Amino acid sequence: MMVFLLLNALLNAIPPQQVLIATSRGQASVPVTNETGTAAVAAMLLAQPLGLTVSLDGSVAHVTLANRAFDFDVGSPFFRYDSAAYPLVGAPYIARDTLFLPLHWLTDYVPRLFAGRYRWDPWLARLDERAASSVTAVATAPPPAALMPPPPPPPPLPAPSATAPNPITGLRLPHSIVVDPGHGGVDPGNPGLALPRGTSEKDITLGIGRLLRAELVRRGLNVVLTRSTDTLIDLASRPLFCRADCDLFVSIHVNAMPAGRRQTRVNGVETYFVSDAKTEDQKRVAQMENDALRFERTTAGNGGPLGFILNDLQLNEYLRESARLAELVQGKVSAIHPGEDRGVQQGPFLVLAAARSPSILVETGFATNHADGVFLASSQGQRKIALAIADGIVAYLLEFERKSAGAGSGARGGTGGGDHVR
């Protein structure tokens, strides 16, 4: 069974060179291209075997399959179907006057959204259309929260021993990271005034979170996502993913400015750790993120969210480490971000307060600023942010290991035994 699971994970991680499409119209072999770093297929080559039709309206590609309409924003890793937005691994693009669609859409979403009409076989790299007589009806697409989890990432590299550094990162000890894509489900996050139509903060954070997980796994780290689909996780429940075996907690969010003269002008990235807010902007951001409580059925403790935060701050032993992690991640992300470096900030974030490890919240840009919105919604922008956050995490862990070795405590695999603030 374990061998089967590993082979299945590898099949999902390594795209085929071509896919075979078998329908009542005949069979066709469609090549898969990887020229942008993500597996994609030319839409025109799907037209005959699938009966696909495509029309372009500016940067929006309207695709019709079996009388069902899909809208793709060229350059953005999302599509819209039945008034819902779905995240993609990669973005559609146009090259040589040809529209290319992510293979992820064809092999993952098409079989799911058509109630058994199509079946994808990853072993044969084959998409089969079932006979019309065996399909009762095309079902209405389930909401994003009902989608199955995405294919698992490639298996992590073997954990390095205490004497043999990881060849990619140089780390000598195993580490586990919890990545928390903010919002989800009925909580869309802040209004995406500068994001493509149909997308919101929850879509951006999930896209970055998945990419960050994949990159950290590639570097040999163990990673847990608090959510891998469009579902709502209570704010107080998210830190519970980060307990005994967790070294770091990283929450991903998108910023926004309220209506006013600064709304569209303010841009850039900032990274938070949990503490008392010192400025009006810090209070605004903490209030905006904690406001997700209104979508939840439970409250965090008898004293409400503020009482919970203040009480748990007394138990948080990791403020200094959190501040250092925030500093390193902020430095890496601001170096690749088109907006302003807004620095390390602090605030009473419920999602960070209960984590039993160094924890940070990265505001990856402003959905109310045009340049930030374009960057955040693009597959290239999301990938750059994910890689930069991964660089900051590894830099922190390397620094921690050096510090621990100097203190004679290098035998422990996590960061919980470091220099705590009490």
C-alpha cells in the first residue's frame, strides 16, 4: 500500500508529456507543454476531441465544454464556474496566438465538475468520456469547499541526520512547519477591489499557501496546511495545528485599505508577530483579520476574542523568536515585491496568539492597490512570494540551529527549546 501511495504521489507531481483523450468523436493525443513552469495544454487541440469552444474577450477566455461555461483570466491562477472561483496550479496564458490551459483544470476539475461524465486515469495519462447512456445528468458544480483535497505533494526528502546537512538547505535537523492560508469558505477575506473579477483574498492565500507547502517539502521540511481547499477553519482552531511537533506557524493574508484618499495608493508587504498594537494601522489590520470571527459559530473563550488574546499572550513564550522570524521573512519578501517594504509590525492577532511556537502573519500586499493586485493574482507573483517566504523560513531555521549548537542543545529537532521570552 505504501509503495502504491508513493507512486501515485509521484504521478501527480510529474506531469505527462502528452495526454490521450478518448470520446465518442474519436481519440486524440494532446502534447503537454511546460514552458512557463506549469503543465498546460493548447485549448485549440482540445476543440475536436472534447467539443471545446473558446472565445477571448480582452484578458478573459470564455471556454465552453458540454454546454457548461468556464471563465479564465489570462495570467491569473483561477477560473470561474457557476459563480464560484476555483484555484489552479498555474495560470492560463497565450503564446504564439494560442491559448494554453493548465493541465490541472483538465485532469482534476473536469472529472469532478461533470458528475462522472469524464474519468482521468493518471497511470495512463488518459481522459475518457463515458457514453451518454451511462451518464444520468451533468450535475451542478459543488461549491469550492466540497472539492476533494488537491493531489499530495511529492514525498519529502529523507530527514537529514545531525551530522549530514540537507544538500538543498544545509539544515541538519528535521523541522515541521504549519502554513495557514487565511480565510476560506463563507469568509472571503477583504474585498478584492484590485483583484480579477471573481477572486478574493481567500483565493490568493490558498494559492500562495499551496505553493509554499510544495516549496518547503521540496527542501526537505515537513509541512501541514490548515486548509487545502476553500473551506472555513475557525480562527482559534488554526493554531491548534501547531503543537508538540510544530516548529513554526506561518499565516498568509492579503491587506486592504478602507475607503478614503489612501485606499488605492497604499501598497507593499508587511509581516506581523503577535503583541500589542502600537499604531492605528496595526490596530486596523488586527481588527480586519480578527473580524473573521463573525463567520464562525463559536467564540474563543468566555472573554470573547480580545480576552482570549490577552490571556494567551501571558502564555506565549516565543515573542522574540517570532519577531526574528518576521524580520527574516519580511526581508526576503520585500526584496521581490513591487510594492513598498512596510517592515515588521505587531498586533493582537487571534490566529497567532495560541500557537505554541514562533508564529507570524504575512500581509502579502494590498488588494486595494492596482499594482499589488496584479502581482498577487498572477501565478508568477504568487510563486515569487512563496519562494521568498520559504527562503526566510530556512534562514531562520539555519540561524536557530547554529544558535542551538553553540548553546549545546542541538540534539532537539524543533525550535521550542530556543531562547524564549517570558
